[in-house]
Amino acid sequence: MFAYLIWCLNWLINAYILLIVVWCLLSWFPMARETRLSEIINRLVEPYMHWFDFIPPLGGISFSPVVAIIVLYLMQDGLTFLAHLI
């Protein structure tokens, strides 16, 4: 049962990482941010990305999504490590 819970959490983290990547790609297309799908993705991703606003952009490029994804991967590794301990 615990292994299934860890698997589900890992799957959700992977899905959220994919949402962050799609959110970043939508910023390349000006009209894409005005669609209904983009509004839904923005509502899901923006609260988490707000935690990483302290990272200044370098040359006009924000690296906060990269840091946010690295944090999610670290959480995923921690969950996997915890599953192996139990």
C-alpha cells in the first residue's frame, strides 16, 4: 500500500514538472497565454512558481523554472529514498 502511494506521488510530481515545462513554452507564443487551457495551467503552476521569484533573471531569461524543477526532482528522490528505507 505504501509503495503504491509513493508511486502515485512520483507520478503526480512528474505530471507537475510537465505542466511547468508547458507553462514555460507558452510564454514563447504571445497569443497562447490568452487561451482557456493556458489559464488553467497558469492557475496550477503560478502559486508554486511564486516561491522562486527571488531568483533574478540573467540577460532577460528567468532560471526560476529550472530551480523549481530541480526542487521537485529532489522531492521525488527523497520519496524514493524513503520508500527504500521502509
